[in-house]
Amino acid sequence: METTLIAYDGSECSEAIITELKHAGLPAQFKAHVVAVAEVWATSAVNPAAETEAWADLPPAAFENEQLRREEAVEEAGALAMQGAARLRTAFPDWLVEGVGYADSPAHAIVQRAREVSADLIFIGSHSRSAIVRFFLGSVSQKVAAEAKCSVHICRPRALSGAAPRLLVAVDGSLPSQAAVRAVAARSWPAGTVVAAVTVIEPRAQAADTTREFSREWLRQRDGALVWLEAVCIAAQRQLELAGLATERHTLEGEPKSRLLEYAASWNADCLFIGASGLHHP
């Protein structure tokens, strides 16, 4: 049975996760671990000796107050996790759901818990209601996406039209890109779901300095790479079609990170699937 970890803090973005789960093509039977984290940096989790040294010169009352603060934080986080777990059980009565609260650095706790439960997927909001609030891929979500050993789904609050999902998959031929295509093909999407396989060609792949001695060879290699990319995108489209999905294929030009976001917005994508790294980032 597949397992997902859900980072929950009761915020609007956290609540958006519940909505996203209903439209994520996940199986009817699933195991979910709901995690709530009170933002208390637990030094002992990283370096027990450092914490002992830090408290050595402080009066006992200060140590007791800190311990009490942590206990209260864990209790509050536990209550939030139970709240999130209850919401999830109502929405998915066939799922196995449990909740747990921590007092820790949020990103560290989420990544660590995902490893402990061998999570296949993490759902996290793009913002939290903690003191660290950043734009999409800002602080907590960026760290989780960078360090997790499984797929990460970052959710934003949005109004649902009620129409079938529109999914965009970035394709560049890398192994992570292939994994993204397989992930989309493996899920159970509603009838009418449309998937666009999108390749972005960077500007440097389009032009050459013809005054260079090697320009002719460079152009030959570039043309070969462009043909290969088109073949990769066609193969991805075919894989998605075999999964019963309506597909489109698009080739764009520009800087991939910004161009993908622009196109996802203009195409009205509900979700963007992208590999953790591309061909130039092992």
C-alpha cells in the first residue's frame, strides 16, 4: 500500500491540501501520516552536546520554562495533527490515517518523518502560518522539495471549476522527468483529464556564433539534440495516451523555470509535474 505524508498546520494553504488530495488521482486505499510541527528548534535533535552546553550557564528556572514551552508546543502540534487526521478520515474513509505532532524545525521534521514511514509522496502547502512565510518554493517547502527522497506535491489554495483536471508535465529526457511522466500515468484520473507534455528549449540551444571554427559541428549536435528532445516528448505523450489520458504536446522556447510557470498559468493548468533535477543537474 502506498504511503503519503501530509504536512498540516490548519492554515488556508494546509486546508488546500485536503482539496488537492481529492483531485490527485490517488487510489481508494492509501496510508496517510499527518504531521504538524510547532516551530521550535530542537537543538538536541541535531547536537545533544551543544544543547547541554547552551543550558549549562542558565538558571534552572530558564531551563524549566524552555522545557514547558516545548511540551506545550508538542501538545498544540499534536492537536493540529489530530484535527488534520480527522479531516482526512472524513474525506477518505477507506484510508489508514494517523497523526503526530512535533516541536522542531518544520522542514527537518517533515523530511525526517517521511523517511521513517517510507513515504512515496509528501503534500505540503506553499505557505505556512509559522513565522517563516515565503512565496512558492520559499523556505519550508523549498527545503522539503530539495531534501526529501520521494515526490513532493506543493499545494496552493485555488478555486476549483468542477471540470476535469488539466495537468502539465515537463519533459526533458532526464530520469527524474521520466519518473514524473510515470507518476502521472500511474494514477487514476477522472474522465476528461487532459495532460500536456511540454519541452522547453533554452535560448543557447537555438543560436550559434557562425564565426567560430566549430560552429558547423555545434549546429549538427544542436540539431541532433532538438530531434532527440522531440522524440522524447512524443514518447512521453504516447505513454500518457496508453494510460487513457487525453494529451497535448508543446515545445516552448525560453528559460525553463520561468517559461514553465508562465505556460502553466496561460494554459490554466491545475497541477505541474516536474522532475527533481534535469539533464544538467545530477
